[in-house]
Amino acid sequence: MTRVFITGTAGFIGFHLAKLLLDEGMTVHGFDGMTDYYDVSLKQRRHAMLRQSEGFTATEAMLEENDTLAAAIDAFAPDIIVHLAAQAGVRYSLDNPRAYIDANVVGTFNVMEAARRHEVRHLLMASTSSAYGAETEMPYRETQKADTQMTIYAATKKATESMGHAYAHLWNLPTTMFRFFTVYGPWGRPDMALFKFTDAIFDGRPIDIYNHGEMYRDFTYVDDLVRGIRLLMDAVPERPAAPEDIADGDSLSPVAPYRIVNIGNSQTVRLLDFVDALEEVIGIPAKRNLMEMQKGDVPATWADAELLQNLTGYRPQTDIRDGIAQFVAWFRDYYGK
């Protein structure tokens, strides 16, 4: 029986991934700091649901607490580690950048050290589409340069990619980094646009729409995302014998068992069209507060998911209206709207 250690299991994506793996009969140990970046009761509810499975145990502590993290991993002895926990949010990184260094850089280093010590079969770690920064060539491909990050959040995630490559090379540690593209769905984060917009529309409050709605995002439904992660768990990278052995379009390192993989819907949706779809699902028009572009934002993201499909045979494909409908149904049920 596969034993998977997941950081961030009380978070949005970690919760969904843990649930998927538990449903497949795997044994999962979660690790989460339960920070108050957003409503802790939502995190507690997610963990409570996971604890209903006999295959789930958890430790509640911060990634920076290395002794606690190391002890939890030592006791569980995982086959695979999936590192999702992080200080998230582009905008919050403008106000509290140190939180991102502590959680994303130091915390990730602690996870990598434990993975090295246990010689896990596969280490998978979350990065972000924000790592592409100011790049304008789209759709984004994993093989293009990504050296122009525009926020400290993106910079810390790019730093963990470099750290992951170094450990993969030095210790022959099979490592896959995945870059997420605007994930949404039930049990989502309250700081994300869909959650904030939905809450405001039901309350009759205006919604802030940046760049007057002329922004484009590759919205990725959470079930599609965690299915991609699950399949990548089995796509363990191997150090190539020679650079010419690397297939065209593969981000596999020439010197390490390491690759970067986009997980996105491969469609770009205009923010105004996203709001239109949300209004249609809810049945209430939004009060739109059109604003200028916010510092740190990028005008567009768009994933090339060909590598994911080549490695796993899978490509995310949930239509934006279907995904929004699933979120709104959950929101109504959870908050009694």
C-alpha cells in the first residue's frame, strides 16, 4: 500500500488531493500549519472530513518547525512526498514578504532534506504559473526561460524550483515540480477571485475588477488539477543518459531526475467573461467596480499542457461554466445561501 506524505492537507488543493488518494486506498499523512491567513474554521472542516478515513492521520505544525516536520516524516516513512503547503497569495506578499521566505523557502528546504534522508521514490512540489513572470510568449511552455518574476511570492516559488533541481542532481532524488494555473472549485480559498466575487454578489456588495476586466487567466478546476498530480506521481523522472535522449518539449533536466510540468486547462478566459458566467450561474447581476491593474499582477496566463498529456495521457478539460456551477453549489450549501 502506497504511503504518501502531503503537506498542506487542510488547504484547498491538499484537501482534494488527500481525498482522491484515500479514495484509491492509499495511506496518507497530512501536515499543515493551520495559519490564520484565511478562515481557520474552513481548514479545520477540511481536516475533519479527511479524518473520517481510517487511512488518514495528520500533524498540525509549521513547515519551519523542522524537528516536528522531520519527526512526522520519520514516523510515517513515506514512499512519496507531495509538498503543497506554502504561504500563498500574490497580494499578501506585498504586505508580508517575510512570511513567504519563511514558509516557502525555509519550509521547502526542510521538506527536501527529509525527502533526501528517506530516499523517497518521488518528491513532487508545487510551484506556480506566476513563475513565468513578465514572459509574454504564450501559451507558457515549461522549456522557456522564467527569470522575470514580478512578486516575492513568485520569486520564492522559482527559488524552490532551483533548490529542487540542485537536490535532484546532488542526491539523485526524483523530483517533479508542477506549475498551477488559477485553481478554483469547491472548498476554495476565500482570498481567490471566484470566492470573493461569489460572496460579494450574494451580499449585494460591489466586486473589484482589475485592469477593467481586460485580464486573462487559465482557470483550472481543482478536480482536474489533483487528477494531474495523481498521475504525475507515477511519472517518476529519471536522469537521462545523454541530453539527446530527452524528447522534444520535455523539461527533463540533462543532469538530474527532475522536471517541471504545467497543470492548466490550456484555455485563456477574459476576466469579464468569467464574471458574466458567474452572474449567469448565480442569477444575480454583480455590482462592478472597475479598477486599474494592481501591482504585481500579470495581464494574462495560459498553459501549454502538452507535456502533462505526454507523460500521463491526461489533460484538464472542465468547462469554466461547469466548474463555476460546482463551486456555487458548494458555496450555497456551506454558507446556507
